[in-house]
Amino acid sequence: MKIAMIGTGYVGLVTGAGFSEFGHSVVCVDKDANKIAMLIDGIMPIFEPGLNSIVAANTKAGRLSFTADLNAAVPGADAIFIAVGTPSRRDDGHADLTDVLDTAAEIARALTGYTVIVTKSTVPVGTSRKIEEIIRSIRPELEFDVVSNPEFLREGSAIGDFRHPDRVVVGCDSERAREVLREIYRPHHHVTETPVIFTTRETSELIKYASNAFLATKITFINEMADICEKVGGDVKDVARGMGLDRRIGRDFLNAGPGYGGSCFPKDTLALLKTSQDVGAPSHIVETVVAINAARKIAMAKRIEADFGGVNGKTVAVLGLTFKPDTDDMRDAPSLVIVPYLQSRGARIQAYDPRGGKEAHERLNLDICKTAEEALSDADGVVILTEWKEFQAFDLTIMKRLLMRPLVVDLRNIYSPEQMAAAGFAYFSIGRPSR
Ligand code: UDX
């Protein structure tokens, strides 16, 4: 199949490279010519484990190419995926569809024959239909179909998620388009036996939002259980394990922490909430989850302050700034709320992140340390904000020697309370008895 992927952001690049790895011929398009020039030179605009090598291998094999010219990529494509950004609109929280709809119009003008246009970006219910109307209004004479095919990739494990998804969802109202999508996902279906769900476009669009909102709810639920554990002397890790072994609940996404962040959950929960309100079926659960998660970040900041016995005039080491490990993404990271709060209370911050340093420096206006050791040096205590592996195995003797006071506030539960007590630390974690 010949595929054009419009948008070389996180989703577009991983999906485009992934399709080329399965043997399809893929052209990735982005209007940012600098980004395209970098990609042609083999430089990745984002950090994602494994991406570099599949881009290099498939570019070399001639199956993957990059261009800033949409008009060159569209003619002759069997399918054109729209994978451009849909940020939250500042004023009302709705997904901003400007780029998606502009791209659809641009594609319409460049089409030369029957093509399937696929929305990969997370778009509100009804958008695929809207895109169809736009293209039809520009090219009333042309045969085409618009299909919804949401992505479920996680940052940091996107390549593995692309190769072995739990499911592929396709929302499609035409048999002809269904055949094209079936062919595109044939390797997934045949080799890895991935279930491919065909449904209507509206249902497909909703599946994406419902999945993310449910996962956000699961996280928020366990975070509340952690708060209860702290009051009653329970251990949230055991609660999560005890719950998760029930297969109807499942073990994943029951790690208590400082609240969910990232490019998807905050934006998608808000967009689903707006949609639900607009259509007259307001989701009170999603509304509550959004509010609890926002409140949690500031509550965590206050908790750190309390665990430190006040931070005024103290040096706080912060390990991890990205919203989760194995990414350089800072979008909606809890650190963006927690660090400024601690600063406002008079703390001096010494922060380190293995990948997010550059963006964190810009977003937080903070000099970022080059190593974890530098961040820990002479600090009055350390806060773990992201569970990067290199912090998990950090030598506790060295940590204790570097810190001025042996105080650890661990918002990701990466250490065991017993081990920390034995190593002589005052240790505070989430939803577990403090030592
Ligand atoms: C998410 C979805 O998982 C993915 O399917 C969708 O396509 C995009 O959104 P991503 O944002 O990359 O992916 O990260 P994910 O691993 O889901 O984590 C999201 C947030 O939830 C992070 O801030 C993470 O720290 C938090 N989280 C996750 C928890 O606090 N506890 C958990 O148990 C799991």
C-alpha cells in the first residue's frame, strides 16, 4: 500500500515508520521544512526508544521518505493519514481542530483519484464526518472515503505498542475503504493476530476518548485509595495488587502517583467532558476525574512542603521532570505545578532529568543539573517526581552522602520503605506508611 502520513509529530512519525517497517511505502509530510530536513538527515525531532533505528533502516530500504510538500505526497496514495496536532483550546477546553480541518482542505485540493483519508489524530466525535463534508465541498466530483482510526500508542513504548497493539479500531462507513484498511493492517491481523474492530466512525472516535478517560479514571481512583491508605495505615501497592489480580479489574494503571500528565490524558478527558456537556449527556465521572487530578498536583506540592517541614530557604533536589520516564515530553507534567509552588514558598531547586532537561529549562526557567549527583549535592532532601530507571537503582549510600539531610519524598514509590529506613533515610512515599 502507498501511504501518506500528514504530520510528523509523535503519532505521525511512529505510525509512519511503523507502517514502513511492515513493508508499506510511506511518505511522511510536515509543513515544518526544518523538521523534514532534520528527518532526512536522520535526526529525530522527539526522543522515543527504537524510533531512530527503524526510521534509518526503512529510509535506507526506500520504503520511508520525508517531504514538506503535501502536493507531492497525496497523488497516488491509497490512504492518507491525518496525524496533526489537536491541542486544547485555551478558552473552552475543546480540541482545536484548525490544523486538522486545514489539512483536510489541502488534501482535497491535491487528490487525483479514489483515496481513503484516515483521521489518526484524536478528534471529537463527528469530526470524520465534518472532514468528509469539507473535502466534498471542495471536490464534489471526486470519489473518496473518510475513515477514523485512532491510535493508542504510549510514549516511551510506542514502537512496541505499534507492533503489538491490543486492538486496532477502524470507524468506516464504506466497504471499499474497509478493504484498504484491512490491507494496511493485514500484517497486524495475520501475524500478531491483533483484533481489528470495524465499527461506525462516531463509535470509533468515542472508543478513543472513552479508553483514555477510563484509564485516567483508573489512575485517579488508585490515587484516592492512596490518600485513604495514608490515613488508615494501609499500603496502596498491596491494595493495587489485591485489586488488580481480579481479571475484571486488571493490574495495569494502578500505580498511585502525583497525578496523570502528558499530551493525551489531560487534553482528552477535557475534550470528552466538553463533548458530553454539549450533547446533553454530561459525564460527571470525567468531570470529577479532571478536577481531582488538577487538585492533586498542587496537593502533592503542599505535601512535599510539609514532609520537608517547610521549604523556605532550603535546597530541594528534584529527580525527574518529564510526565513519565523514557520521554523528553514535559506536557502537563506534575513538575510544572510542583516546582513553581516550591519556589514560591522560598525553596531553591536543584533539578535533574535524564531527557527532559532542555524543555524543562525553558518551561520552568530553571538551570537544570547535568547529573543526579549534582542535583543531590548538599540539598536538604530529594523529591522523586518521575520513575526513571536510573533513579531506581541509585546507590543509596552515595545518595545519603551527597544530601545534607537524608530526606526522600518519593511520589512514584520507587523505593521500599523498609530499605530506606535501613539505609537511614526519613522516607515519605505515596499511600504507604511513612518511616
Ligand atoms: C496515553 C495512553 O496510555 C495511550 O494509549 C494514548 O494513546 C495516549 O495517552 P501516554 O500519555 O504516553 O499514553 O502515557 P501513559 O503511560 O498512559 O501515562 C499517562 C500518565 O498517567 C502519566 O503521567 C503517568 O505517570 C500516569 N500514570 C500511568 C500513573 O500515574 N499511574 C499509572 O498506573 C499509569
